[in-house]
Amino acid sequence: MEATLEFGNTGNTNVSGAGMAARSKHRLQLTGSSTKIKELQAEIDRVARSDAKVLITGESGVGKEIVSRSIHYGSPRASMPFAPVNCAGLPETLLESELFGHVKGSFTGAYRDKPGKFESAHNGTVFLDEIGEMTLRMQGLLLRFLETGEIQRVGADGGARHYNVRVIGATHRNLRDMIAQGTFREDLYYRLNVIQIQVPPLRERREDIPELTTHFLEKFVAANHSPITAVAPEVMQALVAYSWPGNVRELENLVERMVVRVHHHTIEVDDLPSEVRALGNLPHGPRRERRRTVADDLYKRITEHHESFWSAVYPLYMNREITREDVRNLVRHGLRDSRGSYKIVARLFNMEARDYKRFLTFLRKHDCQVPFQQFR
């Protein structure tokens, strides 16, 4: 779940978990004072007043689920359930049961009747995270529900019932490209994409990094009874300059890691991970910012700082902090420098010889393999 874009509020109410209950009368606010965040908050406020379907787009780790929660809890449906579903985390059969429910005996393990999210969130909101990972069959079932509001539990014989649910979808993928490739239904895209909200990556709102860092620091210092009281100016400078391929989630995880590991009062540059020390102090400006990509930073970590693909890239991808396209672009860098040889790419990525087949299997399984012929 992408609950990483942090919120503050105008009162003292804790807005995480149960504290986000609809009965709270405090207005949720995005943390940050950048123009992009102010524009995003204004858009959320406008969308929350309507009942339109919403498609939230943006890189992994930017906080798409938190944006969806803000829409729900600012809407007339706030007193009703908010039901998140990770479409990438369930195989098709289980996802169908999760959304539409099932009847006892409909499949192995169905020991009792179970309502689905659409049923249990009647008059509320269902958030479909990573909707681009749905199979075409599931897309068809979702489209029918969006058109009719009717569901039929898996294994049920007739008797479809109508439910009133607001659907909010989210994806880090380019759905228009998927439509062109035949992997996403165009009719579903237009049915869902009534209003689209783009959540900006952290590198496009660097002025918010000090505020976010302070927020996370206060949160984890209190939780861990840490002695930390300050961050050295050079540390903050490095954090602001770093490209943050994992976005706000990566920043939050980094701050928590430093709080747990650092046992002195001030966080110093030496306490930062090597990638932030090495890349965070690079000069950057408008032109450089447009050219630099997540894959560039990862490639530099691998080739210049001698980190392995398995330690520098694999965990970020499996934790959904970088996207499939980021991995593809990284592989393109390797194929370019190896003149199209995957075996040389494996060596460039600091893998042992026995990891070559594992590397290719990973790329095929996650659709990250890039044709090598164009680089020869």
C-alpha cells in the first residue's frame, strides 16, 4: 500500500489509521508548502466535493493511496467505509473474490460466504491500487460494475445486487501505452478516467524535503526514544539534492533507518547512505534536472560505486519504490555500454557468473527485458 505521502492537520488529531475516521472534523493537509503541493491539495478539495470517478497517477512511493484517502474523507461519503485493494498483490481468482465476494463452496478454501469490497463498502469508496496490473478478464468485470453497479459473488447463481460505490483507481504505469499494446481496455480507461490527478515525484518538489524530513524525524525520534535533536546543514543539503527514486517512501524509510542507527545528537553526513552522499551533493539546476533520471542514478551507483544489481536495484523494485520502466531504462544503459550483450551487462551490474540465469529470469518474469539487437 502506498500510504507514504504524509499529512498534517489543523488540530491535534492523529490522522493515521483510526485517527483518520470520518468523525474527525479536522481538515487534512498535505505536508509541504511548494506550489505543486498547494495545487494538488486544491485539486483534492475540488474532487472530494464531487462523486466522480478518479484516476490517480504517479511514480511508486509518491503517496497515491493517501491522496485517495484524502478525497474520501473530504467527501460526503466520509462516514462510510474506505476499502483499499492492491490489484498487483493478488492473482486473478483471489482478486475477483476480494472485489466481488464468493459463496461457500465456490472454490477450494471457500468455507463460508464472504462479501467483497464493493459490497462491504456500499455508499463508501473502493480504492484500486495498481489497477494497471489487472488481467483483461478482471478489467472486463470491473467495467461491468462501473457501468451497472451490480455485482454477483463468485459461485452465486443469479441474483445480482446493486451497490453504490465510488471507485478511485491508481497506477504508476502509462495506461495509454498499455492500451496501444492491447494490455489495458480503452473503454475501461475512459470509464475510470473521469478526473485524473497526477501526484508529483519528490524530486519535482525539493523545497518540501526539509519539512518532510523534520516531520519524519519528529515521528521516529519519539517512537524510538532517540537522542537525536538536530540535522547538520550539510545533511539537509544532500537530502534536498538527492534524486529520490523511491520518492517520499524512500525518504521516510531513510529517516527511520538513521534514527534507529544514529546514537548521537546530530545526524552528520557520515550517517547518510553512500548513494545519498555520492549523488546528493551533485550540483543540479533546471537543465540538469530535466535530463537526469532514476535509471541514471542507479547506473551510477552500480558502475561507479560498485553496488550489485541485487542490492541497489532489486529491493527498490520489489518494494515498488521504482517502476518497471526504471528497470528497463537501467538495462538499456547496460546494453548500450555492452553493445547488446546481456552477459556483459550482468558483469557490469556486479553479479557473479552463477547469477546470470537468475538475472534473465527476473527480467522476463517482470517484463523488464529489453531487445538487445538495437544496441549491436
